[in-house]
Amino acid sequence: MNGKHIRRLGFEKKALPLALAAAQTREAAGVAVPEILDELQAVQADPAAYLAGGVYAELAAHLHDLGLGKRAAEQVQASARLHAAPLPYRVWGEDLIEPGAREQMDVAMRLPIARAGALMPDAHVGYGLPIGGVLAAENAVIPYGVGVDIGCSMMLSVFPQPATSLSTDEARALLMKHTRFGAGVAFEKRERLDHEVLHDPAWKDQALLRHLHPKAAEQIGTSGSGNHFAEFGTLTLRAPELGLEAGEYLALLSHSGSRGFGAQVAGHFTALAQKRWPGLDRAAQKLAWLPLDSEDGQAYWQAMNLAGRYALANHEQIHARLGRALGVRAAAQVSNSHNLAWKQRVNGAELIVHRKGATPAAAGQLGLIPGSMADPGFVVRGTGNSAALDSASHGAGRQLGRKAAANTLARRDVQAYLEGRGVTLIGGGIDEAPQAYKRIEDVIARQADLVDVLAEFRPRVVRMDTGSEDI
């Protein structure tokens, strides 16, 4: 009896020595080779029948475990298999949305965990879920359904004084002194403010969060690059709202997120999710999910919510610094996150609603939808449209990618656009030019059933990080 006899039976590599040892034991006991081969085939066919003991028990145990492993792998494959067609979903402002964003949303709506979705009028291509995509999933959270800048959010402070009370030079000086922008930037240690979010017990619950805490503490109160901004401008209330009389007010609007902390969390948990579903369709790789009731899912949920609180803490410090420098307290404030996942009742079931670049817009809920560095933004009140999963756009949305904007837009045209609207820009790159964005008025018009506009904000002095090519 030799290995050739065993290999002809089709045993896998690790089973070969076990099968050969058992066969040689039977041969030594006087059993003929044809009979041994029949016995080996019987063990292959039903390994469970030989687990109790005997010469074939070890081989049977290996084959039994191998079979369980294959069946488990097949079950994982089946549970990650995309549906043949996307679930139906509503689209707002379809004429404003590029085909690539629709294609990404279609893939998301084919996920086995998807239950409902919607696409906002500012939608454009992102990683995984498109920017402007809203997706409700059952017992699952998708790191890239939230996005890299977890908790990216808006905040508005309205001051009880006329917009003309602050000159352009004064606004510029305040923004230069009391805000920080860019990758890795931080206030000097003596300038940093403390915040309760830095003492949240969640930082101690995970090795990843413990590792990220020092950098988060160092960068508190600052903003990143790209489309993050802080700007002074004029808020116009045409009717009494926000506890204020109709009129024009000085206001501060900021767009900021969770800095490198959120990006590190997103990368770490996306890798875990992709490892969990190795057979996931290539088109959906960036949509790999974590079951919410799994250890990894709970860990991401904790880290995501901490990042959301940290992002809002950055806004709070930006507004506190500038308000203190102005010597006045805000008469009204509005804020909202637009890169987060929430537990929400949808059609009677609790689902996880991912908003990646979408503003929560439940009935009566206040929110902020900005335009560009030179175009208006709006204070809105949600209508609670269930087809939109209580959501609205988070801004104007890009119509040119960063590279396309840098390659096609002329600096003189962008400067003329800013000058024509009386906007002074500090920093900012050609990739963030107003012409790279859809017209905010068009986007707002396409979602009249999602939000009611309460006030308009016009930027006057804007600070951003320095772009790849300055304006």
C-alpha cells in the first residue's frame, strides 16, 4: 500500500498522510488492498460514521472538520452574495446627478443587508456609498457607508449684532488668530482648550482609541483640509426664527470633522469588514459591513459615535474662541452631523441608517446646507419625508472632481467670481472653487419636499486650508 493508491482516491493534501497511515495499519492486519480502498472511500463518503473510534477515527475527524469548514465558508459566501437587482429607491434632483453616483447607489442597494435607501440632489461619486447617499441596513454598519471623515458636520452661530459691525480686516484677523487648518496642524500647547469629550471613558475601552487619544487631544479645536472652512457672513431672516426677529445678523459658519482620528477608525474597521467577507463582489468591496451584534460591529459603533462627538467638540471650540474674541455670546446656534450612522425606525423596524454626506431632516429638525466659498448656505427645517429616510442634501455637491477643477478652471475667473460676490478668501485651492460645485439654488429647489428654508447665510470672509494650487 503506498501514496499513489491514496492520491487516486482524491484525498486533499493534509488528509493524505492520515489516510496512508490508517491503510498501512489495515494492510499489516492482513486486509487486502482492494478492501482497504473500499473502506477509505466509505470514510470519505461519511466521516461522521467513523468518529467514535478505530483505525480511521483520526482521518474521519479531519475530514469531518474539513467539511464543516467548507460548509461554513459556503454559508459566508452565500450571506455576502449581492442581489441580482437593486432594491427600489428614490432619487431627488436626478438631472443633477452623474451616472457614476447612481451606479454606486445601485450596488449598495444590492447588498443582502440593504433594506431602504435614497439619493440626495448633491450626490456625486465617493468611495463605496456615493456622497449624498442614504442607506438603511439591517443589523449591520458599513464603515465606508459613514465615510472617512466620521462625524463631519456643520455649526452656525448667530450673534446679536448687525453684519456690518465687523469689518473685513477684523474678520480676517480673528480667523487667522483663532482657527487652524490643514493635515497635522494643532494649536500650541499653551493655547489649547480642554473639552469633556477628551475625558470620555470610551477612549480607554479599545487599544485603537487609546492609541489615537494623544493626537486627538493635540488637534482639538482645529480643522482639516479640503472643503473644511470657517467663515463670517450675513445671516438673513425674512421672518422670526431661531428665537430671533426678522433681519440681518452677523454669523459664523463652520464645516469640520474628526481630523485624522476619524480616518484611522474608518481604515481600521473597513479592513476588518473586508476580511469578514472575503468573497464579496469586487464592486462592493468598499461596502463591506460589520454585523452590529458582533464584537467588531460594537467596537466600530462605539468608535464612530466617539468620533462624532469629537467632531462637534472641534466646532464648539472654534465658535467659543471666536465668540470670546468678539466679546459677545451667540444668540442662536444650529449644528448637525452629515457623515454618521443612526439607529432609526424605518417601516416599523429598527434599522441602521447611514448618511454619507446627507443632512438629518426629521420633521422639525434644524439643519445647515452650505453652498461654496462664495455662494449662500441655508438654515433649514426638516419635513420628515419617509421616502428620503428623513434626510436632505449636505451641500451643493461637486460637479467637477478635484483634478478636473485644477486642470480646467482659470484662477482669474475664480477670483472674479469671489470679487463679484464680495468674498475675501484666506487659503483655499482651485479645487474648491465655486465653479467646481453645483449651483446651490438648484440643489435646494430639487428638495422642497425634504426641507423648508428658514434663513440664508452669505459668506463674507472665508478661511480654508491652502489648496494644492491656491486661488
